[in-house]
Amino acid sequence: MKALLALLIACSIFSYPNSFGRQTMSKEEFRREFLESINKVRQKGCNCGSTYMPPVPPLVWNDQLEFAAIGHAVDMSDKNYFSHTSKNGRTMDKRITAAGYTMKGYQSFAVGENIAQGQQSIDEVMKGWFKSEGHCKNLMNREFREVGVASYNTYWVQDFGGRQPFSAEQQKLLKSGKYKMIERN
């Protein structure tokens, strides 16, 4: 409970770096700048290493993914490490689902994460992620439809998610008992 309270306090005083590295950007500006930066490239397509990634639909912001990203950025900074696996052993998918981003009620579920450390601006971190083949492929992944991003003390976390809802016909079949949901890890 103390950790959650500390995280909520950190979120309430959280500020975002602008393109000059100063902590003055509003939450709305931070979100808008990230989405514009990502979706500009997703709209055109790009090369991730030697692999051409065709245009994909734009991402939208998700508060649960942002909450997971904030938690991991703060944890990495406070405990002085850099990894997709938290010091307590929690993996990215566990952190994201603990933040409330779950599969329940959806027919498909995908999550991913990019991390960075040391960059001073959105532009700098995005350039680095697009230059890295694996990070770039996350940014261009067609399965990802939502994103949440956080920066804390030069630790950057970008959490992705994609959930496909059931069609009206599938929902009808589930309710009737003719379809059954099976969850796989």
C-alpha cells in the first residue's frame, strides 16, 4: 500500500521534459508530442534495421499503460537499474496487467515495452528507439493499438498494448454458451 501511495504521489507531481530537457511540459503536451512523433512514422512506414515495416494504424493513448510505464521508470530510477525485469522479478507483462490493462473481455491481447536511459527529450529518445531494430519493430507493430509513456529522471518507458474486442456475433455466441473463452499464457 505504501508503494502504491508513493507512486500516486510521484504521478501527481510528475512533470515531463520538453524538447530542451527542462521539466516544464504539461501532461497533455507530453502525450500529444509522443503520439504525433510515433504516428507520423506509423502512417508512412519505415525501415527497422533491414526490415521494411509498412504503414500501420495510429496508436492512441492509454492511461493504464502510462501508469505501468510511470511505475517502471520510477522504480528503475529509485533502485538504480536498467532492465525490462524489475528488481523484484516482475516482467513487463505482469506490470502492465497489474496496472489494469488486461485481456478480460477481448479476443486477443498483446503487450510490449521500450525502455531508454539518459536521453533529454522526446525527440532524442524517439530517434534512438527508431534507430534500434527491436524498439522500432515495437513502434511499428500492427498488433499494438495503444501506448502509454513516462519519463522520470532520464529513465524512459514506453508500454504498448493491443486488444481486439469480440464482434457482436461473437459476443452473442459467448453469451449463448456456444463459444467458450480459453486464456493462454
